[in-house]
Amino acid sequence: MDQIEEIMRKSTELGKSIALTPMYQDFKKAEHDLLHNPEARKLVEDLQKMKQEHYGKQAAGIELSKEEQDAMTELENVCLKNPQVLISNNANTKFQEFMEQISKNIKDGIKSIEKI
């Protein structure tokens, strides 16, 4: 097996190991529960829609008004008051932090070889 094939095999094994962690399982359960909770799902969809609208304006060079910024903050607060949204948000945050740490470790491994 050549070096590239070995790396690909190891990366697949890493993915399988990640999928077996409680952190990933919690993330997937929270995601499933959110999608099957109509109230929570609607809140998140509304927030995503507002974020997309704001991003579009900012990308076009249009500055958001204070009212628009306040509306975003208010909707974020309303979302996080919903228990299912909060659970999902927390699980997502923990999983993303976990994945960032894995990525950092990979980069550290690369840097350790580059110094040689």
C-alpha cells in the first residue's frame, strides 16, 4: 500500500472513531431531536433566514441598521430560550470544538515534521 492509500485508510478509521464518541452521538441525537421538534425547527429556520439576509446585505456593502442588529440579537435570544434549540446548540458547539482540536493536532503533527 502506498503512502497516500495508507493516509486515506487512517483518515477513514479516524472518522469511524469520531462517530463512536459520545460527543458525536450527542450531537447527532440533538440534531435529530431539533429537526423533529416543529417549534424549535421553525425558530432555527427563521434565524438562519435572517442571517442569510444580513449576510447578503453585508456582502453587497450595505451596513446593517441598529434595528436589524437588535432584531438578530433578539431572535438569537428567543432561540436559546427554547430548551431543544439550546441542547442542540450546546452539542453542536462541543462537537465543533472537538473537531477543531483534531484539526489542530493534525496541523501540529505536520509542523513537527517540517521542523526536522
